Amino acid sequence: MQFRNEYPVGVPCWVDIASPDPQATARFYADLFDWELDQRGDYLVGRRYDGDVAGIGRLVPGDSTATWNMYVRVADVADAARNVPAAGGTVVSGPHDAPGIGRVVVCADRQGAQFRLFEPAGLTGAQRVNAPGTWNFNELNTNDAEAAAGFYGAMFGWRAHPLAYAGEEFQMWTRPGYGDFLETIDPGVKQRHREGGAPPDFSDAVAWLQGLPAGAEPHWSVTFSVDDTEAVAERAERLGGSVLVPPFNAGVAIVAQLSDPAGGRFTASKFLG
């Protein structure tokens, strides 16, 4: 398992959840995923395998439901934020300074799905990923894939790759050159992807897109890797959470859609490779 201290510009690098009760939410995820908790000012950081894996903060006044957020690494949040309106999105708030964490701008894409621009200043991003109890990937749920691809392509240089698996259609988004960066911290990763039968350009993958029914609200979702999806779903219920979609075989993984006690939704996934 690689220890990460750097993310290239234009790549998702961090996830956190905004909760009406950060301490209670932090205890839920600590018990669910075996995290240690590190208090950094008003912000809690979940840690596993001696590395930062995700954050827990407080909801802004007026909001009541916990929500997971995706952060994309940029060189300068103020400069990046100026590109958002030109790409068809909206700057919701910021830049904000989070002492010991970084600078953040809250944005929304053309369909209103929110995400964060992130300029690190203390927190570099998730240091452990793709291992049980850590962040796996983010997925945009939208009913306008073409507009979404145009927005994120303009903002971050992402490219959309339509794929089909087990009768389902979705998109893999890549940032060209990301796989070359991964080779510098995990030599041989591109070859392992090829030998494992991954789609072309999989090593450059940074996010996924899936369609929504008409009228549903576009949003970014988060998936965590687990070693036993059924056991994690049962544990989530014992801890006061909910099983929204029971574990099922998605072809490449056993997945379940879950909710924490404050309403924060997430997916647990056991890869079947």
C-alpha cells in the first residue's frame, strides 16, 4: 500500500463530510472503518494505516443533512475559481482559509452538483487510498453527461470514456498523464492494470459518471473500499446508520449504498479482482 503525499493539479485529492454533529459522525465512521481521529482545530481527520484518509467538519448554518464532498487539487484556488463561470458553473462560496488544512472554494457545475477546489496548506490530501476503510473513488450522478463532460473538461482537462458493463452504461473520466504520475509513486501500476483487464486509459482515471432518472438532483457521491461489504452494511445498521441498497454483485465488486445516522450517504465496495 503506497503512502501518498502529493496529488497532481486537476485530480480529486480529498473527501470530507459536513455534519450537524461532527463528533457523533466521526465516532460512527471511526467504528465503521476502524479510523483513528485527529482533531485539527475545528476539523476532524480520520486516519488509518498511519495516514490521513478523510475529514469531518460542521455543516453551514441552515443545512441539516450530512453530505460527503469531493475536493479537486488546484495550484491556486482564486485563479481556478475565476474559470468556473466561464465553464458554465457557479462559485458558491470562498475562497476560505482552513488553518492547517488549506484553502477551499465551494463550486457547482452546470447542473448544480457541488464540489470543492483545494489548495493544500498542511493537509496534502488522502495519504492512504483503495484499501479497506479508505476512499476509493467519486462518481458524478447527473442526467446530462454531455454538459458535465464539457464543464469538467474545461475546468480540469478531464476526458470522458463511455463504457458498458453488465448491461449498464457509464463513463470513466480520465486526466491524461495521471497514470505517469502514479508510476512515480507505484512503479508497475500501469502494467498491472493492463494485465488485470482494465479498460484502456484506466491508469489515468480520476472519476466516474452515471446517469440519473429525469428530475433527480445531480450530485457527487463517494465510495469507500471495504474487505467485506455484507459485514460493513450490518455494522452500519448496528451503529445507527441505514442500508439504502443492500449488498449486491455489480460484476466487478460487491457494493452497498449506506447512510450514516445524520443522513450522509456513501457506497461501500469490495473489489472482486
